[in-house]
Amino acid sequence: MPVPNPMRPLAIRIGALPWLHNYSRYVVGLDKGIRKLTRGRVTLLWFAGLPEIFLTVAGRKSGIPRTVPLLCVPHDGGWLVAGSNWGHPKPPAWVGNVKAAATCEVEQHGRTVTAVPRLVTGAERAEVWQTMLRTWPNYAKYAERTDREIPVFHLAPH
């Protein structure tokens, strides 16, 4: 049985802070910087014992591939990701890009695969939302902070 990561409760506490979304650009930049410095061996979420992927998807307008680190939940052979943006009223930019994309790339633990994104809706969304809350309980707080429904995507390896 794996030893629980003592940093995980701290990460969950920090992730619940209502003003955190104001600094999301810096948090993501810091995560990318740590990843680059450690040649992909360490990231903020890895340090906290949380599952993470690096999602690369082409911009829906520019066509330029963009990479973003995301908390993920392994599910049904792929990954669940939520466009929570820490409960900000607007979804993160990657959500629109993923909605417009037929495929994306997912990197996890140094392995990159092509994946097919699918917006999860209805009863299935309600079910997987509960699964996601077990990994990151702050999703419930984020949902309370915004009037929009937080989009959930399943990224299935292609």
C-alpha cells in the first residue's frame, strides 16, 4: 500500500483559496518552469501526490499548439479533466480549443499519446463528477463559485 503524500492535504487547502484564480497564470507558469528545470521529473501536482497530465491542443483560431498542465483523474483507460479555472466565471482558454479539436496530445510521466476528447454530459457527467471529487474535493467549491457548469472532458487514447 503506498504511503500517503503529506503534501496532498496542503495542496487541497491552497487549491480551495477563493482568490487563487487571480494568480492562475503564475501558478501554471511556475509549474511549467519546474517541469522544464527538472526535465519533466517534477511538477507542482506531482510534488503534491496528485495525478497530472500535460495537454497539448491546437488553438481553435490560431492553429498553434498550446500545452497546459492539468490535474486529471485516470478513468476508463483515459483521463478526466475539468475546465474549472478555480471557479472563475470564465472557463480556461484550453476548453474552447479542446471542444473544437478532433484530437489532442496527452503527456503523462514522459509518455505522449494522441487522445480523442469528448465532452461528458448528463447523467454520465454527474457520475464522473463524483469520481473527480474523490481526487480533488475542491471541484465542489469551484462549482459553487461560478454560475456556469464546469465542463468535464474524457480524453481517450487513440
